[in-house]
Amino acid sequence: MRLLWLFFFCLPLRLNAQNLPVDTASGKIYYAEEVLVKDGPQQDLYNRAKTWFANIEQNKKVLLVDDKANGVLIGSCFFLIPDIANERTKPINLSCTIKIEVEDDRYWYSITDLGILNNTITKDLMNPHNLSISQPLEAILFSPNKKSIKENKKPHDLFLELATQNKILTTIKDLKAAML
């Protein structure tokens, strides 16, 4: 009986479930979905998506592709995430690429290329030359020295993963509301 109790106390008290969707083949974090919109002509959906890009949080984005004929918008977006886990005064700069494709009565979005920008460039996020100063989020959360993605993470990594997921899910919710 004592061995049974010892066994249960030796089990990890907390299981680290992965919150971010990761493609098992590439190891990249991504979000993607097809959304149906009743009575949504392609032109209207395209205009709504372009307006959403123009009004995105803190207006820190760069529209990379604006293809009205094919209904495709691709933009690099930047978000600030407070870094309370490290007790820094500067927030973490999260970057990502958002692609929106529209057709009559439906659109697809994908959010890829998540990364953390160097915190020294917060004052000049709109400069395209700063886009290369990004470390992929996968490299931070799932570094090669970890044996697996599900390995126990440091508290800062867990906070970063949760904060990223919350920011991306909020962004998706805002996009869906704007596309109605």
C-alpha cells in the first residue's frame, strides 16, 4: 500500500499540454481555417479583410500582398505581449504572417511564421529591414536541446506560449467579427 502511495506522489503534478497547433511534418506553429459566410460576395469579403488589416491593433503591420483580382491579402503583423514572467519593463514583440484568401461566401485565413522580434527595435517596427531580426517562436519554445515538444518547459516558456496563444486567438476572433 505504501508503494502505491509513493507511486502516485512521484507522478508529475502537472502535465504540460501543448496549446499551440504545430505541424508534425515541419514543426512549425500555424493556425488555419476555412470560414463560411452567408451571402458574402468576394468583393465585399475582400474589402472587409483589407479594412481589418488597416485597423489591426496598434496599426503595426506591413501589407505584403494585395491581390484584389484573386482575393488574396498577406500581411506581416506585430503585436506587443507583456513580459511579466521575466519582470521586464519592455513587452515582447510578437510577429506573424497573416494570409487571407476570399471567394464568394467563404474565406480562408492562415497565421504562420510566428517569431519574437528583438526588443531593441520597438520604436521602429514599420521598417521592413527590421523584419529579419526575428527569432522563430518554435526555436524558443521547442529548442533542439529539448528531447521533445512535450518536455517540461520553463515557466517563462509556458507564459510565452500561453500569451501567444491568447493573442492569436483574440486576433482570430477580431478577424471573424470584422468579416461578418
